[in-house]
Amino acid sequence: MSRPVIICVDDEQFVLTSLKAELKDELGDHYIIETAEGGEEAYQVVQELYAENIDIPVIIADYIMPDLKGDELLRLVHEICPKTLKVMLTGQANAEAVGNAVNTARLYRYISKPWDGNDLKLTVREAIKSYYQEKKLDEQNLELKALNKNLEQKVLERTSELEAALQNLKSAQSKLIQVEKMATLGKLVAGVAHELNNPIGAVSSAADSLERCATKLNLLLQQSQDIEELKQNSVYQRCTTILQESNKTVQSATNRLSALVKNLKRFARLDGAEFEKVNLHQALDNVLMLIRHEWADHIKVEKQYDPVPEIYAFPDQINQALMSLLLFSIQSMPQGGSILLETRAESGPDMQEHVSIKIKDSGEHLSSQELANLFDPNFSSHGSRMTMGLELSHVYFIVTHHRGSIDIGNRPGQGRCVTLHMPVLADEYRSLTT
């Protein structure tokens, strides 16, 4: 590697000889002392050294020179080698010349002629030290920039990996919820089939009564010649009464069948991927009707619905979550009990409008271990999966995915309480569709 060069510039040869001797004595063989008898020659030397990538820590220039003054030379050198330390050594420079060198060439030091040898040597030594300190700092900055760039690239790559993993997790969660939904529907249909038996049986019985009454009335009409006499006939009167009652039975049963089918279609809706307004009261009532066979004969359900706004949500996911939470309470009371449903509009911790849903039951208290693990996968208060509906871990995912919160705890001496807080309009709710 080539040794660094110190350049001395003066139009007097004896000055250059003296400078070279003093600097050689001070710096030894570590540096090359190059001289130039004028500004143009010095500028050419600087260009050549720069082209060869040789360090020029210091240039010492006289001010008064016939071809190129010192301040102008230092300005040109600064354009090529801005890191080189510039020293002006002259006895004739005025304040304007020194100011120009300071402003345009970052003049390091001005030394008057005749110079003090020790002062000159110390100045050059300190200038060389400053040059290499700045050079080292520049190299460290370049290394740091390279490390930062590399780090930024790694962060971008890692962020991309994490985003892809998050998307995969969301996709897996959504697919799992859909699988659970289909499994729930299979079990739900069996329960709804039981619910359908009663109205279907009523319609069948009414149809039989209607047929028998129609046969009897037809026979009476054939045997009677007098309408008024027919109306007084006890068989006629009994048949007309049965017809009216059977008609009411058929209407009631068909309404019941229609409601069951309508609620089942709402729960199993194929357009549930749409993010839209959801009436929570209607959702609770629909789910209660669908799982009526799970509670109607041994659990009393009461409602205290306050006026609450509709919320923006995925309807099918909300239905699934509410069904699982209701079943969580129902299945804790196999011998019977009560459930109180409460709704209320309130402000959430983020000061936005929320709707709270409380499901209070008279079931047995949960142990501390159960409370700690309720939202873990494959856990239920019975030590196994619920017979119908999602695991509570999936319910937790649905609720938090909607920017809501859920809490399950014991009520002192009264049973348990599930509290659900759902924002009316979640922050950045459109991002939920992705």
C-alpha cells in the first residue's frame, strides 16, 4: 500500500527545502513529502495522487504565488479532496484571503512566516491525527450504514415472514371455524328435527281430524234437505268446532315450522362472510330457538334487553359465538337452573360505543384451574369438548377478531357470568374483511 503524501507548495525553492527537511525529520519514512513550485503544479500533483487513490492528509501552501494564489489553490484542492487538511503558510496574506480559504476550503490553520519549527511540526502532526480520525469515522459510518441496510433488509424479510405466518394463521382459524360450523350444523339439525316433530305431529293430527270432519259433514249434507235443521244437528256443530280448532292448530304449527326453518337458515347462511349490521337481540333469540331442545324442559330463561344499537360484524361468526356461550351455561346445569340474559349500551375502554351482553347462569362455580384454562384449545368446563358449538378458544378468537373482549367468572353464591363487550363500530373495521 502506498505511503500517504504531505504536499508543500511555495514559489521559493529554499522554503520548500526547509519545509521538507523539517517534516522529514518529524515524520520519518511513514510519509512522503512532495513539493511543488506553484499552485498549478501543486493542483496537478493532487489530481494525480487522487487518481491513484493515495491519501493526502495535509497540504501546506503559500499565499502569494505568480500563477495561482494560495486561497484559490486550496479551494480547488478542497473540491477534489475535501478531507485533506489545508494549512496556509505566508507572511503576506490579508484577512480577506484567509477568510476565503476558511469559507471555501475549510482552512485548518494559518501560520505566519517566518514560522516556528516546533509550531509547524505540532500543527502537521495534529492535522494528520485529525485526518485519520475523520477517515476512520467515515469508514465506521459506512460500515454502520451497510449494517443498517442489512438489518433493515432482514427486518423486512422477517416482517414479511411474520405477515405471511399471520395470514396463514388467520386462514387456518377461519377454516377451522367453518369446519366447526358445519359440525355444529350437523348436530343442530338433529336437535331441530326433534323440535320439528311436535308441530309436524300437530299438523298430522289436525289433518286427520279435518278429514274425518269433512267426511261426516259431506254425509250430513247428503242426508239433510233443510240447512237450518242441519245447523242444529249436534254432529254438525261438533264438526265445525273441530274444524276451527284444527285450523288454528295448523296455523300455529306452520308458524312454528316456519320460524325454525328461518332461524336455521340464518344460522347456516351462506353469505355470512359479509361484514354487516347485526341485531344482537335477534341473534340471541334465534340461537335460543334453535337450541330450545337443549334447555326448554329444565332451564328457565329470562331476558332483560335494554335498547342497544346494532353492531357491525360477521353474522355467522356472532351466531356461532353466542350459541357456544349459551351452551356453555346450559350444559353446566344438567339438573336444571336458570339463565338471565342482559344487554346494555355503554362506553368501552377506548371511549367508543359498545354493547355488553351478560349471560348469568346458576351453574356450578368454575375452579381456579378451569378459569385459567377456559380459552385454551380443546378445553371445556366438563373436561372435554362441548356436545355442540365451538370451543371457547374459538369463541375468544371470534370476539377479539371483532375488536371485542370476553370475560368469564363466578358470581359469589349465585353461579357464573359470561360478559361480552362488542364495539358498535370497530376501529379500522374494514381490515377485518381481510
